[in-house]
Amino acid sequence: MIEKWALSDPELPALIFAGEKITYSQLNREVNRVANGLTALGIKKGDRVAIMLPNIPEFVYSFFAILRIGAVAVPFNTLYKGGEILHILEDSGSKALISLTNFAPMINELIPELPELEHVILTGERNLIFAHPESTVFIQLILQKNQMEDLDHAYGRIGNLMLDIVRSLGVDDPWYKHRGSIRVRGDKIAAFVISEIEDMYLINVIVFLTPLDINDFLRVVWVPHEIRDKMLEPLTSVQEEAGERPSWDRIKECVTRRVEKEFGVEITDGNLVRDELFGYEKLRSLAYKDR
């Protein structure tokens, strides 16, 4: 159907999203791009591919691309929580999952229980990180890849490092599972993501120091309901768990001492070295790239 209209009337609008028209020619091209990408990943006829996307063009591209290569589409509601998602992916035996980028932390926590899920394909730069000068602290580490066995090893090692740092700030019983967040009970107290750039791992961490009222942000930033639901997971903070907000000097001392111990290095104040500066600028370029 799409190919037919792309040939007979290529400029006919197929989709209208956020006031923009997407023609059948454009739709056919995007469907082919996704289909070729799935094929390159080894997805073949009969394989299940789950789709966890809201009503955006990427859903349409993905759905028809899956059909085009003879695979089976398994779309499900973006409002589902971890247990529901786990059941669907297990029951369907999905080989791949296409999802919004901001769902990645939750999906990463489920991966160890999904041996058949070989690929997680992320689309849409819809991440929002809520920060406040007094309520949050960011930590960035730049490491050579040869310091880790692989990305899974890096996530495990940094996760354990963050557990140690959070405990040193007076928090009892934090826990970490896999490529996800540092939690106390079920509430998030810190989170981190690792990016691969050339021969380096860039680790970006956020720690919640005091209670943060996300509703203040949502009064001025419109967020679709399916995104808001995933962002508004229960949060806690160092102040709530330890009884006080640590000083900046204490935070710096705890992070510095434990990073030095973990990686056998000495941290000194000063300008960024070449690799650190390269990694920092690379990350900034990713943050500000055109969408």
C-alpha cells in the first residue's frame, strides 16, 4: 500500500504530526530505512519485534518496517510498568524492542531476565533530566575502554562505585541491579548512563541530594502523558535518607576518595587533560546537535 502510493502520488500526505506533513514518498523511504536496519541486525521473517512507542511517526515507520520484512510486530502501551513489560517481552519471545530513549533505564533493569531479547533500539531524544543547583549534583567520569572488559562490566563496576559513594554519604541499604538506577527500597536516589565515544567511556551520574518537586518544572515544560508517567517515578534523596544534606566539600571528598581507590589513580585539581577535554566537548556536541 505504501509503495503503491509512493509511486503513484509521492507528494500526497500520509501523516500529519505536530503540524508537519509527511508524504508517502517520505514514509516509504523511512520504512525502508528501518526495515534495512532490522535486517542488518539479523531480524528475519517470523521474528517478534516489540514496539514501545507513543503516537509519533517512528511508531508508523517501525510497524510497517517490521511487516515489510515478514516479522511480527508486538506493539504495547507506553504506560505499562516494569512487570507488565517483562511479561509481554517474555510471552512474545521478542528478539528486539524499539522504544523511546527515555525508557532505556527501565528496560535496562529488565534485560538480565530476557535472554531472548537481543536488541534494544532507541529513538527519539525525549529525555528530561530534572536538576537544581541545591538539590542535585552531577558527576562525570571519562575512562579509557581498556580499563573495562566490556560495556556490561563498565555498568557493573560504576554501579558498585556509586553504591559505595551513596553509602559514604550516610544512606543505608541502597541497591543496584543492572544498567539502571541506584535505589533505596524502590525509590531512585541516583542514576547514571555510559556513552561510548571512540576509545572512551563517558559516565554521567546524577545524585539527588534534597527533595525535588518535579511539578515545578512541569508547570513550564509541556510533557506528553506517556513521557510524564515514566518520569514521575518515586524519588528519594540523600537528605531524606541520611537526615541531612551533605556539603559540597564532603561530596567532593567522598567521590574523589572512592574513584581513586576503585581505579588506582590520583585525582588533582586542574585543567582538563586532552582526552577529558575531548570527551567533554564531544558530549556537549551530542547534547546540542540538531534534531
